[in-house]
Amino acid sequence: MAGMDNEALLEELRETCEHLGYKIRYEKGDFDGGHCILKEERLLIVNRRFTIEKKITTVARALGELGVDAVFVKPAVRALIDKEREKGEA
């Protein structure tokens, strides 16, 4: 995203998750990641071994599945979420 480095972008995505009531957890394992509810806690699980670019893609795709219409999201971040959602629908 123009004007935003990957660390800042991942932080913006994390904040968006929090506004939706989800907490991001980075775990090791043989999985891509996604959202779930565990013991009444809303979680978005991301593979710790992924590159930062893949972490961003995973979180953005999950947010696209959850929907972000109810919260404010910076335009550049919303564009990324929409792009990843469209990829998932294709």
C-alpha cells in the first residue's frame, strides 16, 4: 500500500480486528490461518512462520470474510481487504 510499510499495515489490520472483537494469535503449525471462536473468545489465528506479506494477506482475507462495514477502516487498508475478499470469491 502506498505510503504504508508492511509493519504499519499489519498493525492497522490488527486494530481493525480488535474493533470487530477479534484477537490475533500467531501460532506454529501446518495451517494457513483464519477466524474462529474458542471458549467464547473470538480469535484470528495466523501462522507464525509466514512472511509478513503472507500474514497481511491472511488477516486481510479473514477480515473480508468477517465484513468490515460496521467499523472505520483507512481507505488503503479497506482496498486491501476488498482485494483479498474478491480473490477468495474467485
